[in-house]
Amino acid sequence: MNPRQQKNLKRKFAAYILLLGILGFIAFFLNTFFVSGKPLFISPVGKININRAEVEKILKNNHVSFSKIISENNSYLVDISNNGQVRLSLDKDIGQQISSLQRILIQLTIEGKPFKSIDFRFAEPIISF
């Protein structure tokens, strides 16, 4: 083989490897996007159609003890056992709010601070003592 043929062979080999890599990437992306049941992106908008039973289930799964749940306009009012009230917004992800609530309750218990209310309707939770 002369040097010119070797150079052409190397170029063809590099082009085939590049093409194979691109096709592999596309196949991986399509598999991830279409085959998986979960969406690729998490919606910043919460589920507005969540019902009271689901909120109770999420609270129990996160080991948050409560006495009652009241549904009010666009929010849930949760009475925390031996403590204050928590207002959960329906405009945000309920699971994320309850996870934040669990962390806040643990921190307040460690500090020994009882609270009157925690409001999750705003950008940051508002804690009233």
C-alpha cells in the first residue's frame, strides 16, 4: 500500500468510528427518552389534582405525625401532633414540601423550639414561633 492509500484508509476508519459514536449516542438518547416511563425533566409546577388521601400517605411515608388535614383554597392545612399547623401549597410539589417539612421538624426538635405555623405557599417556608 502506498502512503496515499494508507492516509485514505485512516480517514475512512476515523469517519466510520465517528459515525458509530454518533449513532450510539442517538440510540442511547432515544432509548432513554421513549422507553423509560419517567419523564426526563421534573416539572416545577406541582400536581394540583392531588387528593387528601395522597397527602396523608406522603406524610406517613415521611414519618410526619399529624392529627388532621383540612383542604382550603389551593392549600392543605395540616395539624402536626403536639405542635403547630403547616400550610402546604397545591401550586408546588407536595412531596418536596413534605420532605422540607420533615427536615424542618427534625431541626426544630433538636433545638427544642415549638412552632405555631409553617407556611409553604411562598418561595421559602415561613416559620412562626
